[in-house]
Amino acid sequence: MPNVLIIDDEREVCTFFLHLLEGKGYCVKLGSNGKDFSAFIQQYSFDLALIDVKLPDTNGLELLKQLKAIQPSCKAIIMTGYSTVKTAVEAIKYGASDYIEKPFDDIDELEKTIEELLDNKLHASQHDMYKLAEALGFVVGMNKEMNDLIKLAYKVAKKNVNVLIEGETGTGKELLARFIHQASMRYDQPFIGINCGALSETLLESELFGHEKGAFTGALKEKKGIFEIANRGTLFLDEIGEASLMTQVKLLRVLETGEYLRVGGETVRRTNARIIAASHVNLSQAVKEKTFREDLLYRLDVVKLTIPPLRERIEDLPVLVEHFLKKLNCALSFSDDAILQMKQYRWPGNVRELFNVVKRAVTLAEGETTIITPDYLPEKIKTETNIPSVPSDETNEKEMNLPSYLTNWTNYILSLWEKNERRLDLPRVFDAVKDLEAQIGRFFVLKALKETLGDKKEAAERLNITVRQLRYLLKEKGTAAKE
């Protein structure tokens, strides 16, 4: 029988959960403050805790931290009002499994959330999450920051809140927006995107809100705006920071009231479109520079997701390359030396630039070779100094020498240390350290597979990792996401 803890200072909420959960056969404990919480978690072991954000003597985040320190396996749901949704999102980062908004409008959805957590269906849900990301071409890889990002995006996707996506150009902001749409309850409604920086102020206003016939020169007939087309769906405002201040004022009105006028129109129209905005510039900084309205940022930034640049998740580069090769329907592969040189590059254009490099290399290499070597890479990526080579899939047993690899790697780092140059590219050293971590993992995986006669499941158990992690360490292929 699952044990459930409810901490809320509203008696009606506690009574509601008591009847709901005891009726399902759960053992329920009720508390109204931090003192009750501390007493309960010291005396009992719980499977699930529902904690209100605002309490008389403390806040839900502090209690969540205590819960995860004392009973880390206990699932947690944070209860919040709309005004504290941002706090609830922070709670997810601290280990909460989900958050629910008061008042509880959808009791069926609430029951489903609780049952899934208590029935340990979280793993199946995460499998669906990775499967959806893969289907959309949003490569998550093994980077912890990217995995935390996708998990948070998946949880907030089902909430009816606006999302702000920040990240450098080429990191995949629109792909993440499409992922959120497809993971939401609006997946069967339109997803409409518009680049706010690609249109003039007049044209952008017409595209957003539509116009009436004769509203301006060239308006030969009435036109629906994307707020109207995306009603009940998702509207993706890319490069929102490029919108003029006048357009920002009109956007603010729609976000506050859900109402708008077509250009040249007099009829007030309503929209229920969910807004996902994206920007490659820091909008908080833009507010300080008076180029972006603070009140609009407040409306957009209910949940902020920041996609890391490729240079900060360089360990995922081989996975991305493999994904792009499949996308190009190409049977070629990149040599280890080519991958290592690519890892040393800074990638200012991020994932988009990587795709262009892969496409260029494939175009040049097709018909000449089956292995893409550094010769097919652009000159800007080629470097004079290379990190020591690592074993490929065809490497024989004698070449799988970890001590030799470590010696070569150490010599490489020492050569950088001993160079008497005025400037040193420190991020290049960091990339080498990341590569060392990945390759050591691969050596241990190869050793474990040899000892288990190729049994991946047993090898993963010996190494205390999942089969999915083993596949990434071994071949760094996109198929690992299916595990």
C-alpha cells in the first residue's frame, strides 16, 4: 500500500486528497506546515509527497530539498498557483517529478499523474520522451545539461504556460519548440512559426494579426493572421527580440487579454494560441538596454529553457554526425581522426554549422571513399596538433591499449602546457579532457564486452550503467536513444 504525504495549509485541499487517495487504497498523512513535514519524514517512509509552494512557516522548495536528502526515492509533486509557476519549474530542477496548478480543474489528469508516479511508469514516460525527440530530429545525446533540458521541456509541454527558449543561432530552438508542441495536449492542432526579425514592422503586424480588405495599399482582400490560424494550437515567435517596440506593445495586449484587432479592423477577436518565443540574444540584457519591454518579457518568460551551444556539449558531436548521415541517407562514416579534429573546433554556428560541414564532406567524399577523413573537412576545422588517435570498431585486441592511449594523451596536454605562446585556447584543453572521459569509458566498455562474450546487458550491469549509455560509449550511435 503506497504511503502518500500531503502538506498544504488549506484544509479543503487536504480533505480533498484524503478522500481521493484513501478511496484508492493509499495510506495518507496530512500536514499543514514545515513542522508537520519534518515530523512525518522522520517517522515514516513515503512513496509520494504533494507539497504546497506557499506555507505559513516555510516554502515548498525548502521542504523538497529536505525530502530528497532524507528520502531520495520518494516522488514529489509541487502544488502551486499560476503566479508561482516559475517557482514550480525551479522545483522540477531540484528533483520534483511534476507540478500541478491550483485550482485543480482536471481531476482525471491529476489522478493519472499520481497513478503514473506511484505505479513507477516514469521510465516508460521517459522512453516516450526520447522516442518523440528522435522522431523530430532533436538529438539529445549524453550531455547532462541537454538531458535535463529535454526532461523539463517534456514536463512543461503539457502545462498551458508560455515558454521562452534562449540559445545561440543554430542550436535548434525551433526543433525544441516543435518538440514541446508535439508533447503537449495541442499536438493535433496547428504549429505556426514566424521569424520576427525577417519582416518589416508593418508586414509583421499583418502576419500576426491579419488585415481587413483595403487596410493598406495592396490589401486587396482580407487575410487571417497567425494568431487566428494557430488558435488552440501553438504559435512560435522566433527571434522575438527583433520585434519593434510598437509590435511588442501589441503582443503584450494579446498575451494579457487574448484579444486583438486585425489591421484596419474594428472587431475584437480572441485567440487561445500557446506562445513559444525564442531569441538568440539575452532578453534580460535587452530590457536593460531598453530594446525590449520588461512587461512583455515577464509574460513570455513563464518557463525559460536555454539550449547549450555545441562547444559545451561536444561529447555529443559523434551522435549528431551519425544522425546527419542518416538524414542524408548516406552509407559513409567519419574516421576517428576526423571526429577528433571536429571536436577541437569551436562551432560558432552550432548544430546548423555541423550539418553543413557533414553535408559538404559527404558531397566531396561520395564516389571516392567509404571513410571521411580530415582531408574532406574545411580548412577552418583542420588543426596542426591532434589529440592521440583512439580505437575504432575494427581495432584489434593488441591496439586496444589503454596505458598507451593515456601516455599519448598526457604527452599531448604537456605539449600544450610547455608551449611558450602568448595565447592558449583553453577551451581546446577542456575539449581534450571531455574526449579523455569519453574514450576511457569506451575502453572499459570494450573490456567488459570481451569478458561477457559480447553480452551488452551483462556488460552494462558490470559497469553500473544502462545499455543505452553503453551503446553511446561504444559506438556513439543514435540507436542508443531507443534503449
